[in-house]
Amino acid sequence: MKESHVKIKYLKVDKNTDWLSYQRKLPKELLGKAKHLGINGTLSRPLGLTLGASTAKITAAIEDCNDWRERVIRFIRATGTGSVTKADAYEKAKAWLEARGVKQGSLLDVDPMDPEFDGVLSDALGIHTDQHHPDWDKAYPEAERMPEALLSAVHQLLVTPVGHDKYHLFSDAIERYKQYRTDHIRLNSQTEVQLRRNERAYLKDLKRLSDFMEFAGNQEFTSDNCNVSLRGYREVLLKKYPETPSTAKRHLEVPAAALRRFADEVATNVAVAKLTIRGQRAKTKGREVLDIESELPLVWAAAHDDSYDHFFRLHVFGIFSGSHASELVQTDVSNVFPDKGYFVSGGTKRDHRSRPIIIINDTHRELLLRFSDASGTFRSICGFRSEQTDSNHSRVLKEELQRATGNPRLTAYCLRHTGKHLGEERGISNLPAFDRIFGWHSNKVKDDYGRAGVYSKAMIQNYREITDKLLEGLPDHKSPTPAVSLGKVVQLKRK
């Protein structure tokens, strides 16, 4: 029986043991390349069988080893310096470990201080264990350095349990998130203006993703790596922005969203914790509002003054509907219905954000229709202001506010928050219709037919009554509504 074993091709029988093994050389043309890669020219592998095994079992084990040898040969032929990419690194790392005779997960739960750790690493990587050493080239002048993607993948497989047939990197999550954001912008940008606005915001997020990757490095996508990296990055951001935790929050939210989305959609065994920024609420400043008695009349007068910026004047009329800059610049002139007395707001969010806004008087109507003859498929009621950035909008509003009132503390948000304050002063902010006028809780509104820009006369009349309530006490400066007497006009002096 023992004699028949010896006759089996590629079977190695050691006289000092009963265990059998496989031994076969690589093709001659690959020996030089295998040497450069740190792979022995003669492949050996234990069969896991003894001399007492049947010939059939031994022959089957030899065939399995021949298949393994073919995989090693394909790996050697396909591998060279710089030829390994992140996409194929995993499969080549598996072939590398097979060629070296090292099992996946060999370093799992092994203490790095244990001598076994260095032994396994040496078996797995050979001369490439210390290839980053500055004298490595001198020690191995004819050898090629192992591609970095392959080296990283081998390290990861050594600590990855068998059965985890695929691992992911942070870069996989980042690239998937970039594709998601690109598709989302393309599908949800209804106008060229909105598309450019969303693309500018996306460029900021790309910088935030790049900063996170520079901090964390391209690690394996595991729960520990994700959560430790995000927590460490949070501390860095808090030190960088000690006075503005809201800024730190914006920088942290983007990479956290990318990792969390990848965990939800791909690496479902990974759990990414939701982190908060300490002190964010404590440092948030309260919003200034216009003084109803002294400042609101001055701003109201500015809305009827042609010397003030067109965008600012529209924003003043927006006080009575809670309209913000994005809604105004995204509103097309075609959505203005002067004969019905309202226009449908634009916006950068969902359909239910669109809502009817009452046209207050002839001046307001004229401002809304001023650019009705503009060219292009999209004609913003704000004209060229729609092409500008949010920061420029804020600057214009702030400068014109200070010009009208003389109060340097007022900011762009003052106008929008003044509407809520005015409703409280008039005692109508508790009405459900008031919330609907200002676009709050609009997802709960039952008459969703309004999404198509169709609103009932009763609804518009209700909105107009509430708007008139908000306007009480404010004088008519120009082009008053027919219901108001010119005799009630009070000329105000601006500071």
C-alpha cells in the first residue's frame, strides 16, 4: 500500500512522519517573478491525510492541490508592482495567502506582543513584512515592493474570520455616498439655478469627506473602526471650532452620513453610532427680530422704495408668510397668479413645501412680475439674485436691513422670524391656518391637491384674512389695495 502511494504524482512522503503532503514546482517562466514576490518556486501543502488513507482520497486531495496551484499561477501572472487595485486586492490577497500556505484569520485574537504574531506575519508576507523599512531596497536589491493595496488587503485578511468572504474599506463607503449625492442632485434639481445651488453645496461636502479621510485613513469598514474614527474626528473638530459647535456639527454630519448609509445598504453587520456635538445648543444664539413699533414700519416703508434692492423688498413682503431666501429665488414668475391674488412658492425641499402666498398689494404684485419677460425656461422673481450664493443673499439682506433701520445687530434671519413674532403680537399664532401659511407642519395638511398649485377660494380667503390681520397698523405707501383708503397713509422718516 505504501509503495502505491509513492507512485502517485506530486505526492510527498516524509520518512519521519506518517502525514502526507503535496509538492509541485511552478512553471519555469514564472520562477523569477515568484521570487520577486516572495513566493517559493516549489509549492508545498499538507494533505491532511496519513499513510493509512485510501488511494482514492489521496488522489482527490492531490487534484484539489493542483487547482490551488493553478490559482497561484494566475495570481503570479496577473500581479506586479502597481497592478493591484482596491477592487481586486481582496481576491489577490486570498491567492497570496494560499500561495504562502497561511490561513485567513491567522492573527485573529493574537496579541501583537506575542511572538506568534511576528511568526505568522513573516509566514504571510516573507521579505515584504518590513518593506517600508528604509534599508529594504539595499537588503533585497532585485525584489519588487508589494503593491500597497495588496499589502493592506493581506493584513486585513489575517484578522478577518473565515466565512467573511468580503470586507470593505472607508473609501467604498465614501464613493457610494458620492454616487448617491450625484444621483440625488440630478434627479431632484428642477431648474438650472437649483442644480447649480445644489452642486455648490455638494462641493463643500466633498471637502468635508476629504478632510475626514485624511484624518481617519482608508481603514477596513468595521463597527469599531467607524465609531472610533468618528469620535476622534469629533474631538478634532471641537478643538478646531471651539466657539462654533454648529460648524463642527456640519463637518461631522457628512462623513457620518456616508458611513451610516453604507452600513444600512451594504455592510449590514456594521453598526455606526449617532454622535452629538457637545455645547451645540448651549452656544446657539437667539434670533433677532424687528421691533414691531419702531423698526417694522421702517422696513415696510423700504419695501415700497425703489432705491432698495429688489430681492430685499420681496423678502420684506415675505415677512407675512415666513418665506426664506431659497423659496424666493426658486419661485418662477409663471407661478405668480395676479388675478387670483396669490403665488406658489418655490423651494429646495419636497413638494409639500410649495404653498400659496398671498399677494399683499400692487407693489408686491409688480415686484413679483418684474422679470416676467426674462428669457430662459426658469425666470426667478428675484432676477439675477437667483444666480448668486446664499452668503451673498445674506449680505444683501443684512446691509439693506441696517440701511433701513440703523440697527447693526439685525441679520438676514430677522425678517423670517419677525413673521412668527408678529403673529404672537396679533394673537393669531395659535391658529392652525397660521402654521399652514408659514409652511410649518405642512406634511400634515390633508388637501394635498395643493401640490399642483390648485387651491380653493375659501382657503385663499382664509389666508388673506390672516395676512390682513398681520398687516394691521402698517400704513399704505404706494399702490394700495382697493380696500384701503389713501387718507390713512402716514409718511415715516427713516433713520
